[in-house]
Amino acid sequence: MALPAQIRSGLQSQGLPGPSISWIRSALPNRNPLPPLPALVATVKTRFLAADLTRPGLFDSPPAFPPNANNPEIKEVKLTWDIPVQVLDIENLSRSKWDQVEELEAIARGEQTKGREIIRLPTGNEDDEFAVDGQATQPAASGADRPGPQGRGSAPSAASAQTIANASSTHRLVLQDCRGQKLYGLELKRIERIGIGTLNIGEKILLKRGAVLCRGTLLLEPTTCIILGGKVEAWQKAWVESRLTRLREAVGADDHNAG
């Protein structure tokens, strides 16, 4: 079996859709000799997850949404094939606009709340060429690990309350297939990886056969919505900035109307 075909087989064994042989060749590192096969699979996987799915030639036969998928007159239909999509937008329908502003400001600073501690996240493009899923975090100093009234035995903090709130949140996504078609995706059942700060813009999702499309909206649940990972760095940065601007304007308009 030729090397690009072996790489595609390795990607498919990890649950990813198989890109075209020609795209795999273009994604190979310009090195001689080439690294071992596992390192090549990891490299091509990283580049696939960071790619724009609408790029011509990425797939041989682009698996896309069915015809009239966004037709609100169609009450319910199930997907008959697996469809890879990318995230263009995410909204937490369960939180106030002001809460979302604070959350996005923390992300813009490179911070995200986890339990009772603040986790400082990498803000640059720190992917290693031959490694995936290796993201380190550096916890800030916290009183959670100290004994006494401020330690673990104290009452739930605001951070832990936020974690509990996130666990019961409902999110709406804008999802795009490889032909550029866009649909809303709505959490029907909670999916842990979906959340502002945990799901990236440009991240890849595999919608499995049997996923329900109801009146132009995809109903997302863990069994048919598989988070593959990835991010388009430029999209993520632009989304945080534009989303913050829109939310601040909305909060200001709400305050003005209330006054």
C-alpha cells in the first residue's frame, strides 16, 4: 500500500473522515527521509483538523448535508451518512449576555475557569508538527488546595457554581459542511465538550448517520455528534473579538432600554 493510502487508513482508524490522496500528499512534511508512519499520521491529522473543510480537493467525494436540509417545512429526517462539519459559531442559550461577556473576556486573556481554579491556556499556535492532543495548562495559585475555611471543605465558590451551570447549559452552534452549507445545531442532550472556551471555532465534528434534522436544525446528542478536535486559529481570534463586540453592544442596548 502506498504511503498516502496508509496515512488515510491510519486517520480512518482513529474515526476521522478520509481526505483525498492528493491532499494528503500536499500535507506531508518536506523532509527527506520522512518520519515514521505514526508521526506522519499525527502530522496529517493535525493539519486536517486545522484545515478549512470547504477547501477544494480536501475530499474525493465531499460528504455534505442532504438537499433542502435547511427547509423548515421538513418536520424530521435522519441523516443517512456520516458528515464532517466545522464550527463557525457557538452560543450559550442558558446564560445572560453579561455572563457571556465575562466568559469571553477571560478567554481573551488566556484564562478559563475549571472547578475552583483558574487555568491559564496557551493563546498562541503551539502545536508541535509531529504531535497532537498535547496541550499543557498551568494552574494559577488557588486557595482550593489549602486547609481551613478557604480550602476544599468550604461552601461552593462562584467558579464551582459556574461549572455546575455549564453542565446544564444548552448551546446552539452554526455548523458548515464541506460544500459551504450552514445549519444550526442545537444540543438535545448535553455534550461535555461543547462549551464556550472548550469548543473552538473551526473545530471539526462528525455527525453520525442517524442524527436527526428537525425543521432545518440539527439535534445534537452524544451518540451522533462526535467531537474530532482542531481549530482554525484566525477564525477563533476573529470570533472572540466580534462576539465580544456584539454582546457588549447588546448589553448596552438592554441597559439603555431598561433606563
